[in-house]
Amino acid sequence: QAQLVESGGGLVRSGESLTLSCVASEDIFKNYAMGWYRQAPGQRVQVATISVDGRMTYGNFVKGRFTISRDNAKNTIYLQMNSLKPEDRAVYYCRGGRNWSSWGQGTQVTVSP
């Protein structure tokens, strides 16, 4: 049974918005920080993280455009992405668990010029 399941990716135009969702198992959601990573051709990079008590961190390239949040009633984290750019095109992954060991399957985000 998958412990992290992402959804919400798609194709948008430059300047538009998308919201990604990640439903986590109860164990992961209630006990560990979670985060979003993305992978274009190359390595995965951290986009944003959120702790169990709601503290957030962001990658420098986000620059106020993205917001990570969590819904404790739904065991879900979100990534609200505004002002998307073509360079934001990537597969976005949810991550969490002990030692950050669990990954979701990924969701594709494509931004056209």
C-alpha cells in the first residue's frame, strides 16, 4: 500500500497556478516532517518542507511563488504554485517518513511559454 500519493499535476501556461496534493499514511503524516521535491533532467531538488507543527522551509528558487501547507484532518500536504515559469517544469515528488525514506510516485508539471 502506497504511503504517499501525489496528485494535481498537469499542463499550464506561464504565469498560471497549480496546486499539488499529497495524501500520506497516518503514521507518516502525524510523526514526520514532509516535503516536496522536483526533478527535471538531473537530480531531485528540495522545493519546500513542512514540519509536524507547521514550520516551513523553501528552496531559494521559489522566491515567494510557492506555498506549502498541511491539512491535519485529511493527512494531506499541499503545494500551491503561483506564477509558474517554464523552468518549473519537472516531476514533483512528495517525501516523508523516518529518515525521509518514503517517496511518492511523482506527478508531472509542465509549463508552456
